[in-house]
Amino acid sequence: MRSHLPLNALRAFESSARHLSFTRAAQELNVTQAAVSQQVRALEARLGCVLFKRLPRGLGMTDEGRALLPVLSDAFGRIERVLKQFDGGHFHEVLTVGVVGTFAIGWLMPRLRLFREAHPFVVLRLLTHNNLVDLAAEGLDFSIRFGEGGWPGTDSTLLLEAPLAVLCAPEIAGRIATPADLAGETLLRSYRSDEWLDWFAAAGLTPWTVNGPVFDSSRLMVEAAMQGAGVALAPTGMFARELQAGALVRPFDLELHAGGYWLSWLKSRPVSPAMASFRQWIASQAGDGLAGAADD
């Protein structure tokens, strides 16, 4: 039984196989060339097979050596990646979160410092998306997206309600006195095509055809609105700074409740300590706790 194979010998073989040279392996491992050669010979004797062909110039690998190399390279690589996560005597756990861009800029970014202060040993990786996300395929621990919750194969908790309101640049707001005046303006659209029609109904207006540009991000749409390209229908809570600075104006109080921002994760994914910390932290920041967990 070949249990307890010597680690140093395995490392000597792996380095020699990558470089096809005992000399370069010795330089990498900070030992002598003779020590590397001896370790490899000891491993060959232990396995009962030849791993290298000793050539006049360098080394060649046997079929047995080629079979062993990728397994060892993967194992040593995984060990190295884990060891790199230790710093100052603490394990730094990586947490990957996919965030819809509007929420990332409008709500999460100003609070990231608070998370770092509360959980210094969680390495947060943020990836933005346009509300279309595949947690499994993208290797995400969490996703934050807009909608009604209940995505297939996931658990989710509501973070924030996100009612939509009319937003525009100050110069456009100056010529809009009533909702009906929007008929003379360019109405910017999200990929959710029914939002303006639902807003017309809530305002008691007879709907008309909306032909404005379509955006896959509320952040981009509102940026266009601030530059005078038209009028947007977007979640005001994500643009508080722009409204406060006067770059945006909300001409009407009417809101359309079309969804909210949800934290979701795969049902099949075990909840790691970093995931538990982030879920508790963001729910606390949102003031909603975890009581809103939704079943599919």
C-alpha cells in the first residue's frame, strides 16, 4: 500500500516535470540539484516505475510521469491558493456577489466600508450584471437583483422595495406641469416594456405608444435623463444623491410598485461563514432582517 508518499519528493517531481530540468527545479525549491534528483529517484522507487527519461540535454517524461503531473499540479495549486488566504493568523474567505449595477452604485458602494470594518477577513468580489444572472454558471455565492423574488432553484430575501417614479433633468421638469404633459417628451424605457403602460394606468391616463430608447440598466437610463435625453421611470431610492444635488428632479409624487431588490442564493449551495456574515450584514443595513425569506 503506497500511503504516506513523501511530500518533498512529490514537490521535487512536480517542479522538475514543469521545467523538465532538475537544475531549474532546484533553483525554484532552493535546494541542490543533487537533492532534487535524489528525491525523484526515491519517488520512482516508491512507485515502482520510471517518471523521467534522462536525456543528454534535460529530461523527458514517461507516460507515468505525464499521468502524475496534472494531478500534482492541481493539488499543489489548490494548497497554495488556500494558504494565500491566511494573513496575520486569520483565514480570509472569498465571497463572490453578483450585483445589478443600479443597486451597486446607488446603494451598496456607499456602505462597503462598513462591511469591511465589520468583517475584515472576508474578501469581497463584486461582479455587476444587468439583472440577468446564472448563479451556478457564474460561480456566485449571492446575487442581488430587481424583481419579485422566487427565482427557480434559489432562496431569496427582500432587501428593499424599489418603487418607480418619473425622473428627469431640471430643464425638462420645468415644462412638465401634469402627467399628461409627458406625451410631448421622449420617454426612456427599460427592457421591462410594460412599466410606462402601468404608470399611465396608475396616473389615470389613456396610454400612448412609447418609442424612446431602451436601456438594459436603470443607471444608464437615468444618466441619459440627467443629460436631457428624455424622461426616465426608475427607482428613486437608487438616485438619492443625484436628486439631492439637483441633477435630477422628480416632478410627480406618483409611484409605481413593480418590484424590489432581492438577495438570492442557490438552494443547493451550503452557506459558508462568509455568506452568513454578508447576508446578516446586508439585511441589517437594509433594515429588513431575514424575515422576508421567500420560497420558490
